[in-house]
Amino acid sequence: MQKIINPNDIVDLAIRALLQLRFDQLEGVITDTEFFIVEPSDTVDEIEAETGCPIVTSWFDAAVFGDEDFIPSFDFIEEHRHCFELMFNTTDDATVVILVPKERVDARLLALCGQYA
């Protein structure tokens, strides 16, 4: 998992452009937003641990993705051409954005993104 400080560090041009757009949109706004990009070797458990965001688990109960009563914890998910963008408001002042490339990442994560985007 890669934490993004500077969009120019990203090799994928489409994802870099999306990140630059988000950085530009947040410029001058007082906010604590962290951006992460999922990498091919990342497991969902590692992503949840590093970001502090429940992705296939729930904030409030034991339901997990695939359970009939599972409700995702992200505030929104958007599908882009090359990735999915998940956004979690973790507090009134803090936000975590996770970009999930559409290739070479955890199949369960892609299934969740595909179902809810």
C-alpha cells in the first residue's frame, strides 16, 4: 500500500491525473485527507490495518462482505476508467481515500468495488 504525498510520484498517468485533481480540489481547504493506492501484493487485511478503514468488514458488527446483512462502511465509491475510489470520513475532520486499481489486486476487493460502485 502506498500513501500518497505527491501525485507526481505515481507512474500510472490516469491515476496520477485523478490524484492531482483531488489535490487541486482540496487546495486551500482545511482538511486532514490521506490518500492511499492499493498495490498488487496488498491483502485486504493489510489495507484495513494500514488505513484504519473497514473495507470488507463492518464498523459496527461482525458482518463481512458476502454476508447477506453486510453494509459497506465507506461513504462513497466511484468507478473510474482505471481504478475505483473509496472515501471514508473517519471523523468530522479526517478523510481517507483509497484508490483501487482495476488490475492485479485482491479479487475480493475488486468484487466488492464492482458490486457497490
